[in-house]
Amino acid sequence: MKKETRVKSVDDLRSEYDFSQLKGGVRGKYAKRFRGGTNLVRLEADVARVFDDDASVNNALRSLIKVANSQVKIAH
């Protein structure tokens, strides 16, 4: 029988954090939305510098999709 070893967790939170002042937090507040199909994509830093917000990223991707679809239609 193997001896069970426990790893002692290290508390790396700063002492100045005062959790008693936090009020109104709701566990799992966005869980339903997340399960509903929300996609999060991490952009590389050089790409993120080009776009101001999520709408501009979506517009650029929609434009790329249109170009790609038109190229596929021509190829057939």
C-alpha cells in the first residue's frame, strides 16, 4: 500500500486583500451563458494591437469569410 502524500498549498494572496469588503458576489453567475456557446479566443499581441474592440475583429473575420467563400465559388 502506497503512503498518501499531501501537497501543502501555498497561500500566495497578498495580506492587504480584504475579502470582508467584497459583497454581492455570485458563484457561477456566467456559467449558463458559458455553457450556451460563448467562445473566447485569445489573440496574439501583434494581432490585438490592430483591433480596437471585439466588433472590429468580428467585422474583419466576416470580410475574410466573404472573400474565402467567393474564391471557393470561382474555383468550382
